[in-house]
Amino acid sequence: MKKLISLIIRYIPRPVLQQVSPLVMKGFALINQGNEVECPVCSKQYKKFLPYGRIARENALCPNCLALERHRLMWLFLKEKTNFFTQDLKVLHVAPEHCFIGRFEDLSNLDYITADIESPLAKVKMDIHSIPFPENTFDVVFCNHVLEHVEDDILACSEFNRVLKPGGWGILQSPVYNLEKTLEDKSITDPAERERIFGQRDHVRKFGKDYAERLRKSGLQIEENRFVKDLPEEKVKRYALAPDEIIFVCKKGI
């Protein structure tokens, strides 16, 4: 199972996966019925979650809503630490995740816009290097696991800073590795070499522990929030969260 999932993720294009995965997962949802773990996003319970990742992680993917560890943590953070579910907000969601789209669209307090350069799930086709909205448009911006793919991550973040309203905030997650400094080499264009150096064929950099500091060059304020450390151990286990996951919360720079 783990080897099969790794091969599928590696070679099937993301837009195809986004359309096909929900149907395929329905069978796995039936097989995995139980009550050992629970997804806070969709409230479904299972014996365990499915493995997921190029090097497959155990107990990672909810077969019902397709939430991963980071999505389950983000949902809890939004619920417990923000006004996302209660205040009238204009939201830009870049590369929207399947587990969130319908649920966010159903929230009557949100003016919710999804955008991506290629995803069939997004309503607006958009390059984040040049966001087609005026400055001070959005209260909230989400952009998760995208910045490792784009040509200029600092330019993209400066665009987020531009379109955020004063007091606006967002969440900008990316894979962060145990490197002192982000690894980047624009001369590497071969997909196989990119996979070897950066971990994935369509990655153009490998973020290190300087991730927050790097993004601050865009003008954004970046907070490294360790919300998961405040959660009870039984909750972390029940929701199958990554115990060291950092939530990178951005705020519009002055």
C-alpha cells in the first residue's frame, strides 16, 4: 500500500489526483471503519488513517475528506485561535485543499475566493507572482505547500502582503527540513535532479530553518506558532497530528 501510494503521488499529475482521489478513497473509507482516530475536519472515525507521502507516512490521510496531518492541525487552529468561523472575512485561498473547499464555501460569514494556476478545484486562474486583485483586498490569505514550487517565493509573499488589508493575516505552510539555510539553485531544471536535491520533481527549493526569516524579506510579519504543543497528548494522538508541526502565521507588514 505505502509503495503504491508513493508511486501514484510521484507520477500522476496533481490536477488529475485532485479530481480522481475522492472517488477512489470511498472504498478505503469502508475498509478502515473504526474509532481509534478521528478527523476534526469531517468528524469521521477510523481504525487508522491511510499512509501518504513520497516516503509514505503511516496514519496520515483521512479517506473521507482527504485531510492530512497539517490540514487537521490547521482546522483546529482556526477553530480555537482565530475568528475565522465567526467574523465576516474576505478570504483568498491559493491551491485550495479538497478537505477545506466545500466547508469554507458553506460558511456564510466568508467571502471566499479560491485561486490557482492549474488546479481544477479553484475558481480563479492566477499566478501568485502577480495577484490580479487590488491592494488591501483580503482579510485572510491561505497558501499551503506552494512556495516550494514557485519561481520567486519572496515576490509571491510580497504580493500576499500587498493584497492583505491592514490587520489581515494568513497561513503559509511549506515543508521545512532540518537545514540551517534554504537550499536553492535555479540552474537545476532537470526533474530527476530536482527530485534528488529538493525532494520532488516540481520543487525548486528545499526550505530550511530560515523559512520564517526568509519570508519576512517580503514585508510580511511571520510568526512561528507551535499550537500543537499546547494540545493535550491524547488529542494529538486521536487526531493523528504531527507533534512538531509549526504553523507559519503571516500578518500584513506595516
